[in-house]
Amino acid sequence: MKKILVTGGAGFLGSHLCSRLLDEGNEVICLDNYFTGSKRNVLPLLDNPYFELVRHDVTMPYFIEVDEIYNLACPASPIHYQVNPIKTIKTSVMGAINMCGLAKRIKAKILQASTSEVYGDPQIHPQTEDYWGHVNPIGPRSCYDEGKRCAESLMMNYNLQNDVRIKIIRIFNTYGPHMNPLDGRVVSNFVVQALTGKDITVYGDGLQTRSFQYVDDLIEAMIRMMNTPDDFMGPVNVGNPNQFSMLELANEVLDITGSSSKIVHLPAPQDDPEQRQPDISLAKEKLNGWEPKVQLREGLEKTVAYFDSMLQRGELKL
Ligand code: NAD
Ligand code: UDP
């Protein structure tokens, strides 16, 4: 049995990760400040004696003895990471310093949840890990993009300077149950809008594309990455390479829900990437042939079922 710390563990991805790590017989400490996450996401885990929930902010040091650290704490949606951009930078940078410092002291292995946003608005498609990106360092997304880029640099340097065992994964758009319905991400927005009969808000012409990965596929890759040999640190792209335009996504959601919501177009946000698509050759090679298994239709059906049950229970507060 390993003792594992998951920062941001009450969030969308973190709660799935905690659950999976417990299922595999580990002891899990979930640390979160509940900025975008919620206790509701980990409610079913609270009865498990091997699960511990701690309210803590990663910008402050935290001391504990564990074997592994998954560092996920950071708001991930543009609406939330732009509310307090300085805090977003602090969370990425000071969070990485505090967690790498902890890993160094207790000789734990640490995995950093990085992002496809380190590629910015990319000029090559699909993106491979050796592409250095096209990021606007002073734009509205920079608090997130540059914070995550600095966190990657910190990880690499803690390895170089202090031999900390590190792993970096670059996560591409991921969706599924436990997404925060208020965080403005496209899948949760469209599903909730369709279920509540509101207009489906497509930003810009809707021809921009994203590659959507279902959460279970990501969690599988994260755990495989943590278990790779110490000399493989990444970064490695983890995502589903199948691309869809926002209009295609909207129509798929309308079809699954049978909703009569109308598609409306709103102005595109500044610096909105036109296209984003992972090259996952490295993940396939290094993560034992890993590849996404859940395709968009199936994943969306599960996500619709989740939000629908929230709606039925009166928990979907908009
Ligand atoms: P999320 O917002 O649901 O989860 C983030 C969690 O971190 C929340 O529970 C939040 O309360 C917590 N948190 C935020 N600031 C904190 C702080 N200072 N101290 C402690 N806890 C804090 O988002 P998510 O989608 O689950 O993302 C998890 C991680 O994965 C993030 O680091 C994000 O950047 C990364 N990521 C996610 C995606 C995606 O598509 N979901 C894509 C790329 C990268
Ligand atoms: N988007 C949209 N309608 C929404 C929310 C988002 O058309 O209600 C678009 C957004 O402009 C972007 C894409 O969907 O082009 C993905 O946005 P999201 O915030 O989910 O992720 P990211 O931009 O970080 O990839």
C-alpha cells in the first residue's frame, strides 16, 4: 500500500484520481482549498478509512510523509483562473515550489498536471512535446499558461539540482462527470444549457476545434505515467487526438439530450486558440501502449447522465 498526496483532489480530475488510487489499495490524502473543487466530488470517499480530506492552500508549505505526490491544484477554466490572475500564478509557481520542496525532503516521486496551454495558440498541428509553443506572455490567459510553464521549469530544475523524481504530463481538454457546472468550460456549458432549455452559446464562428478526452482515459494515463521508470520524466501529451469543432460538439449534445435549445453565437474570447490537437505517439510508446478508449459520443452520454441526475436532485445551481 502506497501513501499518496493528491493536491486539488476535490476538483474534477482530482476526485476521479483519488477514487481510482483508493480502488487500487492505496492510502490517499486529498488536499484542496475548495476554490473550484467541492466536497461533494469526494463525498462517496469519506467513509473509506484510507481516505483523508485536508483543507489547505498549496501556496503555503505543507508537511507530510508520502510516497507519491500528484500536483493538480490550480483552477483550470478561463473564467476561474482569470478571476484572480495573480493568485493563479502563485498557485502554479508557489504550489510547484512547495510540492517539489516536499518531494525533495521526503524523497517522494511527484507528478505535475501540466497542460496543452503551454503550447498557447499553436502554429503547428498536431502538437508534439518538442514544440516550444506560441504563448502571449502578457495576454489574459498568461497567468495560467506562463504559471504552468514555470511549474514545468521548476520540476525539471528540482530534478537537475536535487535529483527529485519528477513526471510531467500535458493534459489536453478533458471532460466528464464532476466538472464544475459554473466554470464555463465548453462541454459543461453546452450540456447544462441543453438540459435546462437555454441557448447553446457558441463563441465566435464555432469552427475552432478541440480534441476532447474522457476523464477515465486521462486517469489511466496519469497512473501509468507515475509508474514509468525514473529516467522517463516527460513531458508527455495526454489527450484524445480526434478533433471536433464547437458547432459539431453543440449538435452532438443537442442530439443526445433531445433538447430544443437554439445555438447562438457570442463574440470569441481574446487569444482563443483556433485548433488544439495532441500528438500522442510518445504516450503510446512510454505508457505501455496507452491510448484513449472512450470516444466523444459515449463520453458525452455519461456526462449528460451525470448533469441530468444533478438537475433531478436540485443540485444544479446556475
Ligand atoms: P478543477 O478546477 O476542477 O480542479 C482544481 C482543484 O484545485 C480544485 O479542487 C480547486 O479547489 C483546487 N485548488 C485551486 N487552487 C488551489 C490552491 N491554491 N490550493 C489548493 N487547492 C487549490 O480543475 P481540473 O480540471 O480538475 O484540473 C486539475 C488540474 O489539471 C489543474 O492543474 C489543471 O490545470 C490541469 N488540467 C486540466 C485540464 C482539463 O481539461 N480538465 C486540461 C489541462 C490541465
Ligand atoms: N466555448 C464556446 N462556448 C462556451 C464555452 C466555450 O464556444 O460556452 C469555446 C471556447 O471559445 C473555446 C472552446 O469552446 O474555443 C473550448 O473552451 P474551454 O474553455 O472549454 O477550453 P479551452 O479554451 O481552455 O480549450
